[in-house]
Amino acid sequence: MKIQVLGSGCETCKRLFEITQEIVNELNLDVKVDYITDISKIIELGIMQSPVLTVNGKPVLVGFIPNKEKIKDLIAKELN
């Protein structure tokens, strides 16, 4: 599994990265969460908003941070 948070480096993007790391630890996943601040990577995905959460290269969250449980559900869904 590959998990990435893409963003500009703003506080919202950093917070999504931190929350995502917490969730990966809570789910006992042996996965490194990558934090990418290269805006061209977001544009390559065809997305014009940040932050972006991708799981296995697929954007699952764009433009906002929902509550922690929603993020956990998005990641867990991709495990199945």
C-alpha cells in the first residue's frame, strides 16, 4: 500500500499529513506516509486543489480535511 499527502506545505496540508500518520499507526499498517509539496505532482493528477490524500495512486480526498474517522474509513476501504 502506498499513501501520500500532497500539498503546498500550508498548515492544513501539514495537519492532514499528521492525522494520516496517526491513522496508519492506529491501524498498525506497515506503511510510510509520504508528504509531497511539489505542486506539479498535484497537477499531474489533474487536481487543482490541496491538500490531496492518495492511496495506491488514487486520490481519495481533495481540498479539505474531514474528521479523523472519515479519513480512517477512506484508508481502511482501500485495504479491502
